[in-house]
Amino acid sequence: MHKNLKTGIHNLYAALRAAFPEDLSAIAVETDNGLSYSWADIEQASAKMANLLVSLKLPAGARVAVQVEKSVEAMMLYLATIRAGYVFLPLNTAYQSAEIEYFIGNAEPAVVVCSPKNFGWVSKIAFKAGTQSVFTLGDDRSGSLLERAVHCSDQHMPVQSAADDLAAILYTSGTTGRSKGAMLTHGNMLSNAQMLKDYWGWQKGDVLIHALPIFHVHGLFVAIHGALINGSKMIWMAKFDPKLAVQKMAEATVFMGVPTLYVRMLAEPDLTKETAKHMRLFIAGSAPLLLETFNEWKERTGQTILERYGMSETVMLTSNPYTADARYANQSERRGGTVGFPLPGVSLRVQDDSGESLPTGEIGGIQLKGPNMSSGYWRMPEKTAEEFTSDGFFKTGDVGKIDERGYVHIVGRSKDLIISGGYNVYPAEIEGYINELPGVAESALIGVPHPDFGEVGIAVVISKPGAALNADGILADLKSKLANFKIPKRCVVVPELPRNTMGKVQKNLLRDQYKATFAV
Ligand code: MLC
Ligand code: AMP
């Protein structure tokens, strides 16, 4: 067990709490539907929820799986879980029953919290998997979680956690196969949050526009930890609204978003140098930011987006510089089309397929090591072994290079992954569903450029001899089974798929053929 040197505190919540302002009656979160929460509200409500979890006498290391709409109370539930020493497992609200069944079956959570409207089907899945308690939480403060927590004490001492105690599990497909739970510890997240506070120059008076969902690394960890560990107020949007985001810039200083959010804000005529002048920092990540978007943003607002690179397994890895600080001499420019430098403490190397490290400028697989790195996948030691090298570097599945000035460029992915509006879509999963449909012989899901989502999927399908396939019917079937962001934006039925001499489908040729479908 090693103690956090900066704070002497092990528990992630306790470290965040230590940064709350002295005046706990000040506003910590202001929502888009007119509610205000003080710092005391965050402390007390998360204490009540933590006490509720403790009263359930959960086993050590118990998982709390949560699939609820975005709300401040959902954030408090996250904080309650880590302060009580349990493991938070956030789930995208778009997931449908087959997806939820897999996650719950794999993680075996002791507690599941779902939206009131989903209680029927979620609780059935959860109880079948051995879950002890199922609560509900609506985005309007309704549901059994708060009804029970209201009777609990608002005093709770965060548990003593070791830096390597598990705090969260985030499901991701990594480079291959079925979804795996990346295990993140208190130490992984706290070290990242503390380093970013410094690296991104968080300062007194900062106000964050929180516009992202809170079931992935970007909205849940980078944004929330960033604001809390600086004692900064958040302007909270339950759902991203570009007009409102531009309007709120007058009261804020920091914005974080996936590239689609920037594309949508650029479509707002009100976005000008004047409306953005109160802002200190615009941060983008989770998907490649097009150089056009980077340049247009600079032209319209006079401000340079800071692009950074991260993953569920690692939290934040690299970043363009915030400041011309002497410590980062010669590295003060935010360069579009790059993801900046490895963050302090992170080692990054580029290797070829044979495991040789490549020199500056050469393209290969990006590998990383650092205090932010997940120790592996939940109950999948063989998958962990596959994706880590023998000397402890994580194979990201991203392909890139380091240029002569030290900036990291991501030029592609060796993993078969489509990133659409910041959400990951795994072609193998969608193809598996399509291939099961009657009359389908084979399918290939490819990613093509899209003006709004950056990249979207197109399903290219061949039928069994004599079968008459209907593309719309295939899409409708997928819609009934899968999260909406995974649904291909188009489906085409073709007589054959291009193959190499080994019979493998050549997706690169298909990508080329369909690349102008949604002309960017
Ligand atoms: C919604 N749709 C999507 C989609 N989001 N399709 C593809 N990709 C997406 N991301 C679907 C809807 O279901 C709908 O389909 C249609 O597209 C249009 O919906 P919309 O109303 O325009 O979408 P909206 O609800 O506004 O959502 C768009 C969005 C959202 C960009 C705001 O996708 C979003 O919040 N993305 C952020 C994801 C994120 O936080 N990623 C961070 C991962 S962490 P239909 O058929 O119903 O009309 C990570 C690590 C790191 O990667 O580095 O940070
Ligand atoms: P996830 O597993 O959902 O966290 O997604 C992580 C993946 O998002 C990374 O492996 C990258 O492929 C991608 N990603 C994150 N940030 C960036 C970025 N700034 N540019 C390009 N890709 C990114």
C-alpha cells in the first residue's frame, strides 16, 4: 500500500472532499432545470447514500452497477460508492436487455440501480444473476434509492482505501472480443486527477460546463474529478444542448467535449469571440478532432482547443499543453491533428508488430505505462495477459507516431473499432447480430466519415442463395436489440464482399467504396 504523497489521503472521495471550498454553502452545481446544489449538499447526500450502502452489509469489493439518466444525484451515488469503498460500475443508458444481461452476469454486482421506468426488466436480470438489492433513481429525484437514503445519517467517514483498491469497473472491448471490465483503482484515478489539475492549470474561480454523459471516463472522471478537485462549480446539462452551451460560456471558464459537441456548437450563429471571451480552456477528446474543426474554432472564437487522448483502461494519457510553463519549455503550442505529449508520469512508446520500439516519425502501435493504468480486466486474466506486454506496457490498439518535437499523432487503429460521436462501436458485435438473421450469409460493418458524428457504421450484407433481404428490415431488427448509437446509419445488401486470397473480407476496400456516403 502506498500513501498519496500530495494529500496523505488514500480514498478518492476523501481527496476530492479535501479540495472543496471552505464555504460549503457556496454553489457547487447549477443545473439546466434551475436547481442549485451546495458543496454541503454533495457531502451530505453522498454520505446518506454511502450509509445506505453500508447498511446493506455488502461484501468487501462489492460492485454497484448503475444505469440511470444523468442527474446530480447520480453523480452523488458515484461519490457515495467510492467513499464507502465499493466499486462503481456505470452503464450507458442506451443499453438494452441483452447488453445489460451480459454486464450484470459478468460483474455480479451486489447492488443495481436503474431508472424507475426500467425496473421491471432490469430487476429480473439482476435478481437472476444473484444481485442482493435493486434500487431505482429517476432524473427528477424520484425512486427508491433516495426514498431509502433520506432516512440515513448525513455523516459518513470515507473508508481508508489503499491506492490499489478497486474504485470502478468500466466495460470496454479493448482491442479484441467481448466487452471486458477495465479495473480502475483509487490510485489510478487520484493520480490522474491531481496531475491534470496542475497540467491544465485549474484555478480559483473556474467554472466547468458539464455537458457529457456520466457513464464513461470523459464525463464521469475527467470532468467531475477535474471540477471537484479544484473546488470548481459545475454548470450541469442533463443533455448536451449547443445553444445553451454557447449561452453559458458567459458564466463559465472550462468546457470539455467530444468532437461532435464542438461541431454542433460551430453550427450556432451565436458562437463568436465575444460569447467565448470569458472561457479559459476548451478541451476535446475521446475521438479524433478534425483539423477543420480545430481551425474553424480558432477562427470563430479566437481560442485554441486543447486536444488530449485517453481510454477507459487508462484515464488520460497524453495532452496538448495548456501553458508555456518553463517546465514544458519548447512544448507550449497546442497543435491540431496531434494529441500532445505523454502526461507527466506516463511512458509512451511506439512499437512494430515484432515488438521493436520505433524511432521518431515512424508509425506503429502505441503502448503505455503509468500510475493511471488499469491493472487489468475484471476476472479475465488471459485477456489481461494478451493486452499487456511482459514489461508492463498496455497495448492500446491505436496506431500512431511521435514527431520530432515530441507530439504524439494518432493516425489510425489496429483494433476493429468505430468511434461514433465519442461512443465505441465494435463491428464484430454488430456483425454477430446481423449474421444471426434469417437469410443473411455474411456481413461487414465499416466506419465511414460523417459530418456530425465524425465516423458512423455502414453494414454491408450478403444474402444466402435465394433469400430476399431487406436492408430496412435488418436495421429495424437491430434497433430492437441494441443500444441506439450502435445501429448502422445505413445498410446495403450486395451480391458479394471483396476478399483477399485468404478469403478474408477486405474492409479497407469497402471503406474506400463507401467513404463519400455522408459527404463531410
Ligand atoms: C446518438 N445517436 C448516435 C450517437 N448518439 N449515433 C451514433 N453515434 C452517437 N454517438 C443516434 C440517436 O440514437 C439517434 O438515432 C440519432 O443518432 C440522432 O440522435 P441525436 O439526438 O442527434 O443524438 P444526441 O442524443 O444529441 O447525442 C449525440 C451526442 C452523444 C454526441 C450528444 O452521442 C454524446 O453525448 N456523445 C458523447 C459520448 C462520450 O461521452 N464519450 C466519452 C467516452 S470516454 P435515432 O435512430 O433514434 O434517431 C473515452 C475516453 C476518452 O472515450 O478519451 O475520453
Ligand atoms: P474508450 O475505450 O471508450 O475509452 O475509447 C478509447 C479510444 O478512444 C482510444 O483507444 C482511442 O482510439 C480513442 N481516442 C480517445 N481520445 C482520442 C483522441 N483525442 N484522438 C483520437 N482518438 C482518441
